Amino acid sequence: MQDFWNFAGHYWWLVFPLFGMTMGAINARVKHREVTARRRHKEQLELLAAQAGSRADAPAAPAALDAAGDGQRRAEQSHDDVTHRWLEYELDATKLITYPAMSDGRQPLTAAFLRAKKVADKLRPRPDETLPADRLREYRDAVTDYEVAFEVAERDARRVKDAAFSPDERKRLDTAKQLLTVATDQAATPNERQLAYRRVREELDGLIWLSDEAVDELEKKVALELPAPRASTTPPEPAA
């Protein structure tokens, strides 16, 4: 034991190179493990990417196809709902008179809504057509824009109402609404209803453009209120 301490006392400086060699070996092993871990991680990422690519190239599973079909049907239903709400303004003369901005393409928000409608109609799939994923996403985005544009235009039209018209024009619109009530009132006589209908068209002339469909709907409402001609109960006279 004494010999060991005598050796250590004379050669103590050997501790430093031995320590450096030991630390170098430890660092080398740690670095080797780190490189190995990185390589394995890279290999795993490449494997996952390859598997994802093969899944993307493979045909869609039935469940995925069903989900895509449901998404397309929901988009088409939303498309139809907005169009139905818009047609309520186009075909209902009373609503059109009350909220004239909804049929005025000069209004910026109404023009934006009509442009969004045109885009959605163009992207809508044909009957019995199933859209691929990229086209379905584009169509759904267009339907969403269509919905939002309609909501904004409708909200603004209900806010401003007939504010864009002069006082005399607003008076004509009020008169047209009152006459429209008479034209579809069963308590009025046929002559009163027909006269009221003609006056409605005159008051709206130059203020609000009624589409052909709106005119047809209005004439149907007026005609429904007119009594049908009764068949004659008098027997025909016998021939000479």
C-alpha cells in the first residue's frame, strides 16, 4: 500500500491524461448513440412518408367515399337553402317592395352576393356526379361564400329598407304595398282587385324591376282570389 502511494506521489501528473482519455471515450460513446438515434428517427420518418404516399395513391376506402358523399350532399343542401331564401325575395312582390335592395344589383353587397351565387352555381356538380376531394373542397368553399354574402346582403337590405329612395318614391312604394293587399283580398270585388293590381304595376314602374317569375307569381295570387265563373243552371231551349 505504501508503494502505491509512493508511486502516486511521484507520478501524480498521469491523472490528467488518463482523465482526458476516459472523458473522450465517454463522449465518443454518447455521440455514437446520438447519431444512431438520429438515423433511426430519420428512417422512421421516411417509412411513415412512404406509407402515407401509398395510402394517398390507393383507392379511397368505402367509408371515406361515404363521408365524401355526405359532405357533397350537405353542400348541395346548403346551396339550395340559400337559393330558396333568395327566391323568396325575387318571387314575393311584398317582400321585394319592403326590401328593394335585395333585387338591386347596383348595391355593392347585393352585387357581391350575386357574384358569389354565380360562382357556386358554376361549381355545383351535375346530377349523379361525385366530386373528387379537391373539387368538393372548392365547391364547399364557394357555397360558404355564397351563404355569407347572402347573410350580409340580407342584413343590410333589412336595415336600409327603402332609404335609398326619395320621399316621393317611398310614398309610391307604400301605396304599392297597400294596393297589393287589396289585389289579394277576398273581401274586395273582382274589379277592385284587378284595378289594384294594375295600380301596383304602375306605382312600381321605374322604381323596382319585377322579374317575369315575380309577375307570374303575383298574377297567380290575384287570380286565385277571383271567383271562378259559375256554370249556368238554365237548361238549353229545345231545338225547333
